[in-house]
Amino acid sequence: MRPFLAVLRRELGAAIDGALAPALAAGGALALLLAHAIVGFPLGEPRLPGLWAGGAASLAPAFAWLPLWFVLLCPALGMGAWAEERARGTEELLLSSPAPLPALVLGKFAAGLALLWLLLTSAVLPLWGLCAWLGPLDPGPALGGLLGAFALGAVGLAWCQWLSALCREPLLAFLLGALSLGGAWVLALIAPNLPAAFGPWVWLLAPAAHYGPTLARGLFEWRDLVWLLLATLLPLAWTWICLEARRWR
């Protein structure tokens, strides 16, 4: 437990001292506010009007945008987890420490989760307050949708930390993370146009298949929970395997 807490404190301290977290919080909150209030969600089906055009106190447009927000946010949070250690030359010292490798992996992941929750709530809660002020807002689906979005962000963060373990430079890890998460989002758009033998399977692999119909609405079905669990644990296990291979090189 001590190595886990030490890594957690180290990563959170570095994030708080840097300028990345405040910039992401301010930029993300502003972008989500404009998209929710004015743009709505014009991509795919169903298309959702903005807050002013729709005239309904709903967080649905904001929740619909969150997967695309994660395409940039998760790589930004995860790119330096391990790639920056390699770039600075501190990875060898970290891996040679007596701390168990799973504690190091989980410590960095937990720090990323804490930042993800902070940035997500800082962007969504002002919209929550605005919608509650303009009209009646059911807090149950809103809270469930927030938790569902956080779970989806955890999947993206685990994936991006694995890519960070594979890369020597944080910028490369960011680009690979953004491209792969964006490609995963596109899977839901192309799945209906694929042959019947492949379309349903591609749809099940797409994050949007588990987020839009259920998680964004505060609903947690068993198949979504299984997908979330596997999609989070597998990249963390791959990160451990990758680092373990380098430790014994």
C-alpha cells in the first residue's frame, strides 16, 4: 500500500504544480458549455438540440459530447505516465525500486482517475447548476450519466497509459491515444454499414455502443459493466507486462 500511495501523491503533486490541469479544466469547461448551450449534438442519431434551442433542462447534449472530449483529455492525462519517465531517464530508477510493479501501475492510474474526476466535474457541474436553475432537472439520471461518463473516461485513461508505456516520447503517446480513441468512436458510425456477419461485433466493441444507449442515461446493464471492466483491466495488465519485460532486460 505504501508504494501505491507514494506514487499517487507524487503524480498528483506533479499535476497540481504544473499548468496542464488548470488549462484542461478551464478549456474543457468552456468548450462543453458552448457545445451544450448553443451547438447541441449534431452528429449521428439521435441529434440533440442545444439548451437554448431545445428549451429543456437536460444534460444530454453535454453527455453526448463527452466521448469526443475524452479523445483529447485522456491522452493528455495519460501521455506522460510512463513515456515521460523514459524521456527523463527516471524509468530505470523507478523500475529497479523494491516497490511491486502493480502498485506503481495502479498508483499512476489512480492519480489519473483523480484528475479525470476533477476535470469532469469541473466541466459538468456548472452545466448541472445552469439546467437546475432554468428548469426541473432529475438528479438521478444526471448523476448516473456523470458516473457513466467517468467510467468511460477510465477506459480511455487505462488505454492511453498503456500506449505511454510503449512510447519513448509523451507527444507520440498523445497522438497515438487521440487517434486510437477517435477511431474507436468512429466504429459506432461505420458498424451499421458493415456486412451482417461483422457489423454487430464491431458495434459491441465500440465504446459508443455501451455509452450512448445506457451509461450516458445513468443506466448500467451487465454487458456494459463487463465491457467496462475488461476494457479497463486489460490495458492495465498490458502495461504491467510491458514494464515487467523492460525491468528484466
